Amino acid sequence: MDVSSIAVAILNWNGQPLLEQFLAKVVADSGNAEIILIDNASTDSSVAWLKSNHPSIRLIQLNDNSGYAGGYNEALKQIDAEYVVLLNSDVETTEGWLEPLLERFTSDERIAAIQPKIRAYHDKGSFEYAGASGGFVDHLGYPFCRGRIFDHLEKDNGQYDDAMPVFWSTGACLAVRNSAYKQVGGLDPQFFAHMEEIDLCWRFMRHGYTNWVEPKSVVYHVGGGTLSSVSSKKTYLNFRNNLILLTKNLPTSKLFPTILARLVLDGMAGIQFILKGKMSHTVAILKAHFHFYGRYGKLMAARRGECFPWPLNGVYQKSIVRQVFMGGVKTFEQLDSKSFSRR
């Protein structure tokens, strides 16, 4: 199948070992799609290695390390392909992985983002944390996936092999319609890491687009490359960024009750960390909230003139926290499908 309308864009920062491990397979599996390496001002020998071993791959060299969002935003200014796959450097692709994504895009011009099914590289029979088989949020903004709710990962037994619209598609392997990406302003650099793809997909929907998962396409993700799951920095970013995400995108009528509810629930999470002897994570939650309150005025000012349709597709209208910690829910299949909003 002709996939020349797709560019596969891999962001790299001092990642030569990952390039050595995965890049050749990306090239072999991607047909006539253009492969592009975006180098985020690496200080290792990544660029020299690429020029020596893959001279045909297009190289975009950035002068500064602009992070995930800034790096892709800058690079996509130089990419004209109709569709662009933002691919993490720690992803193993599979033969023919691009064809199902292209077929899905061409089926509906309203589709702005698609993710493949994401399996774990080190446990290939299981879903991977970052995306699994499509992302959702509950009515308080807590994200989860088909195949992964909080830290519980399911085995992939084909139970989520149907393509469907989702609330968000994972940033580990995010195929976007280039024109839609540029229309909504791309990724937001203020997130630094974590949840920037949820914000992007939310903005896609606010502009009338949809986001999908296409499980006919499968990739394997190593994961955990940015921050360890036990890192208090990751706790800080997750709590801070979720508050920013909600403030940027919720309608005013929903925003204040949701932030108030999150204040209570985040406080309970902080107490739980104390009981587990993880005081640094409690401090991280406090820092996240203080940072958020310090930026609240600017975030609200940026909302002026924006449209905030609600509800959007893929919102679980109950509390996923309550369902998991009080209702014993562990898998996506256990959730009431009628409790998800559809548009």
C-alpha cells in the first residue's frame, strides 16, 4: 500500500542506544513513508551515528532542547506530509503498521488523531501503560485506558480489538492530521511532560474533530524513559498538568466544581502517600497545587473567546476513582458502557 502521504517523525535527545535498537525496524516496517529524525540538540553522537548508518533518513536539527511539545511543534513547521506520526524513539513497530492508520484517516476527514494498539515491549502479551487500546477520562478529568486503569495493566486477549473513537490517543505513537495539528496550535509546551497529548486531543474535539484507536496497527513501547513511576517529579507533573488541562478545556459551569472536587481528592491522595511513608510525593502534590494557583489568572485569561463544548466523546460520567477504590473495578470491561458520553 502506498503510504507516501505519511511522515514518521522521531524526536531524539541523546538517544543513540534507542536509535540503534529500534530505528532499522521502523525503516523496514514503514514502506515508502518518509522517516524523519528530529534531534533536540543532543550532546551525544546520535547525529553522527544517524548520518553514518542511515544517510537517507531526513534529519531536522534543532538548536535548543525544546522538550517533547516544543520539539515537535518546531519540526512540524518543516514537514508538509498530510499525516505525521509522532513516534517515541523507544517504540518497536510491526510490519504493515502504517496501513491501518492511513485507511482510518481516509475514511473520515474529521479524524485528527489515531493511535495503534500499544503493547508492552518487555511483556508483549500485555497492554502498555501509555495508551493501551485508547484513552478516556472520567468526569473529574482522571485519565485511563482500555487495557489500563491506573496502574493495573491487562493482558491483551483481543478484548479491545475494535476500532473506535476515544477521548485521547497516546503520545507514544500519535498519528495526526497535519492540517488539524497546525489549526489547533500543536502541542502545548507548558506541560513539559505528561498529559500534553490529552490536551491536544481535547482541543481537537473542541474544534469538531475526533480521535481514534485503530488496533489493527500494533506497536510495542518500552516506556518509562522520561521519569520513573516512583519519581516524585512525575507525581508533581501529573497533578499539576491535570489541573492545567482541566482549566484550559472545561466549560466554566463545570470548571469550578471540578477543581474543588480535585482539591479534596488530591488532598486525600496526599494523605495516602503519608501513610505509605512517601512524604516526598505529598510535598509534590502541594507544590503542584501552589504552582497551579500561581498561574491560574493567566490560564483563565487565555480562555477568553474560546469555545468549550460539553460533554465530549469518551467521558466516563462516573468517578473512576470511586469505581476502582470502592467498587473493586480493575478492567475497562467492568465499567458500564452506558456511562460514557457519545457525540
